[in-house]
Amino acid sequence: MQIYTSKEIKEADANAASFGMDTFTLMENAGSGLYRALAPLLSKRDTIAVLSGKGNNGGDGIVLARYLKLNGYKADLIFPLGPPQTKEAAQHFSYFQSCGFEAAPFDREKHYDWIADGLLGVGTRLPLRDDLAEVTDWINTRKAKVAAIDVPTGVAGDTGDADPHTIHADYTFSLHGLKPSSLLFPSSTYFGETKAVGIGLPHTSKWKVWSEEDVIRSLPERSGNVHKGTFGTGLLVAGSDDMPGSAALAAIGAMRMGIGKLSVFTESGARNVIATLVPEATYLKRDFSKRLNDLGQKFAGVAIGPGIEPDEQLESFIHGVLKEPLPVVLDAGALHKRAYPKRTAPVVLTPHPGEFSRMAGIPTGQIASDRLRLASAYAQEHGVIVVLKGQYTVMAFPDGSGYVNTTGNSSLAKGGSGDTLTGMLLANICTYANIKEAVANAVYIHGACADLWIRENGSATLTAHEFSRLLPKVMHQLETAAKDAGKAPGLGNGDRFIKR
């Protein structure tokens, strides 16, 4: 499921036209695809209202209505705002009439089992006009199931902005690919279950939803002639005498995720606590005046930050680490506003919205509604990978590409969850050849653990130390699925629908 802005959709349409696939054909493809996606949810007893607007989104609705009627469904095509105004939509309405069908009047008293929202598309300008708001309010007061075409009327295409009169859809069928607003707030709360519907165009987006199939495909093989050195030695710089738990949780995440060897660079008081929980690691007395090559080992990757208060000594140590040719993960106390040197090895930043606000100088309130664009702009400007945490965690890369994660739930909103993710990221940057897959798989699996938890437990009850037993179960299912070519039961949301 790739993600497209409204500008990219227009460019895709223009490119299609230059190769001979005109708007009329694209509209036909959209309507037929909508029918194939919607029909399995319907019964022949259902009554269906297809509400079409004056533009091309309404044209998609006209084609959908034709397919429904030709296949024996009790569907009414309704123009609550007036007849179609674009040339291609008008042509499709003529075709609809040539099949022996006519539009139905907008009867506010008639009951429908389903309503298809084809009023506006990704080019919506907010706020909604009064005549549109009256229609959307009518839809929201019905007991019918609502299926939105592309986006629910009332949300913007590219941001999380939403009108107070926005339609609350049960399902949204996004044409060609998902739109950013389906993964932003508050707009995503109006989409219901979301599925992408192909319209016959090649995919060109640099952004996509990272799926279970992607994880299974990219899991590194762990068989044959291997040893602990095969899976890398990582350095975890974390914890303090006051916060030893942060380092312990990150170390557990790294070990359970499959790192070969782990060294923990921490304060003496914290070491005794952490070692009882992670006896497999080695421990180094922390002295920020030391350089990496003073620590007596060669490391495949470094993670810095959980359970550490920022100060000048830490900042100096980070600057020294960034001069070394190895991947680095920065979290918690290691995150703040700074410049990053140009380097060949990746830097992964893992802020929550509050930390990202401080790093980027952007008010927190603006981040939720524009996460993809803001994270991508920061990643490209600073040459880093940004893992902007939260529901629909965003992973933005320096080349302008990115992934969005759909696993996870509110049970992760608890102290220590992010520390565990940092350890998992450390393990992956030490063992994966592809940094994008390393980051995306850690984020996906972290969320899948939370999804596994709430199948049998209350969402409020998850604590970060539970990852020590959740991770083995999730990894077993993924590894089994990889061996069985995807036949194992799903862990997350997969590619079929994004569920809210």
C-alpha cells in the first residue's frame, strides 16, 4: 500500500494521459475497482445510495453505481449537489443512462443500508460549504454503513485537517494508494477500515505502509555456519544510578531481537541492577571522556540515550561517536537540536512528538496533522533517519522515501516502551545489510508485540518488561511464516485493510 499526496495523484493522472490512458478510462478503472472492493461486503437485499458530487470523484461514483445495478444490487445514484460538471463524469452519466438507468432524487426520508460517499476527493478545500455540510450531516445521522471513495468528505488529502461536518466512514477505498490524511490526526479517525484500490497505474511513490509481507520477505536468515560474531557486537550507552531500568529494557530488547554480543556502557550503580536482568551482556564503566576505540572492542553499531540526562559531557561523547564509520541510534537524553556531520553510516533518531518538537522547533500541536511531511523534511535536511513515534509511527529517510507502520496500539503509551524499541533497533542495525529494512522491521515487530498482548490482556496492563516474552513469540511466528512462504497466521494488519 503506497502513499500518495494529492499533487502526486495529479501527476500520475497526467502521466497516464500522456501514454494514452485518458481520464475516462481511469474513471472506469476506479469505479470497477470500487465495485470489486465493496461487493463482498454487500448482500443483494441491501439498499445502497451512491452520492456523487459534481467532479471526478462523483464520476467514480457513477461508474460504481452502474456496476452495482448491472449486477443486480438495489442501488440509487443520487446527485445531492446537482449533476456532474466535468466532461468525463458527464460522459459516464450518459453511459449510465444508455444502460437504461436514471438518477434518483435525493430523498432525505428514505432508508438505506449502505451509503457510498463520492461527494469530494483529495482536492477538498476546507471548511465545507453550507450545502455540502447539510449533506454530510444527513449521512452522519443515518444508521447506514458508509463507504467513502478515496477520502471521507470533509478531510483534507495531505494533512490531518478535518471539518466539523466530516463524514464518519465505516470503510474507505483509496484510489491508486493511501492518502496521507488516512494516517494523520485527527483526519484518520474518520476513515474507518481503509483499503487501497488499484486503477491501472504503475506505482511510483517513495512512501508506503510497511506490511507483514515486507517483514517476512526481509528477515535475515539465521542458519548455516554462524556464530555470535555473525550477528554483530553492539554498544548500548544507557541508564544511570537513578534510571537503571531504561538500560535494562533496551538491553533486553537488543538481546531478544537477536544481537550477537552486547556491551552496556553505564554507571557503576546501574550496572549491578541491569546485570541481574541481562546477564548475557558485558558491562563497561561509563566515562564520557573515553572514545569508542578506547573501549577495547570493535562495534557494529551504537545506541545512546535511554535513562541518561543530557549534559555537555554526553554531547561531546555523541559528537565523537558521530565521527566513527558505524550506524548510530539516538534516543531520549541523546535527542535535541543539533547539526549532524555528513557521514556514510546512518544516524537513526527516535523522537516522540514532544522530542521532535524540541529538535525541529515546531509546536507539538502541528506535528500530529503533518507527521509525514515534517519528518521527511527533517530527515532530508539533516541527513538522518527519523523514527517519529506514535500511532502510525513514521520512518523518514534522507533520500526522501519513507514508511509508515500500522502495528501497535495504546498499550505502548507507557514508560519503557521506547527504551525497548531502541534496543531492538540496535540489534537490527548490527545484523541487517539494509538499513531501511532494519529500522522498519524493528518498529513493526515492536508494534506487533503490543498487538499480541491485547489479544489476551487489557490494553492498560502492558509493561515494557513483558517484551522479554512477547518478542520470542512474535519472532517465532514471523520466522515460521518466512519458512512457509507466508502461510502462518497474520500478526498485524497485513495489506487487506488498515483497521482503526
